[in-house]
Amino acid sequence: MLDAILQLAAKRSMVTVGEVARELTISAELAKHLFFELERQGYLKCVNSACDTPCGNCAAKEACRFFRGPRLWTFTEKGMEASRRRSE
């Protein structure tokens, strides 16, 4: 399944946990765990906001898209290479 996520990402510029869950007919929770596994293996890395304020201390955390929004990942070099191989 991890390979299937890399293949989906290679075909599109962006995939979400929900899209992966639908495409692979798995739960969103399992899809999220697969993203974490790809991160653990070094294919993806989490994209953090540029904010220097810890969310717990931030007055704007209720409106912040990074606090409330979906977790975002980007390919690492290892992930880019794997994605290129799968798109060929």
C-alpha cells in the first residue's frame, strides 16, 4: 500500500489522506498511518508553518489553518526519486 501512495502522488501534484483512502478503499485512519509510515521511512516530511509561536500559547490558534487544517507532507529527495521511478 505504501507503494500505491507513492504511485498516486507521482501521477498528481498533490494527494490528500481522504483521496488515498477512497482510491485504495481503506479507512482514512489507515491512510493517515500509511502517510506517517512513509514519513518514518524518509519518503515524506511534514511541512510546518513558518510560525514561531507554540500553538498552545497562540491567541490565533482557533483560526490558524496550520492548527486546524490538514497535516501537510512533502517529498524528501528519497521520495522524489521513488516518485520519479514510479511515473516512468
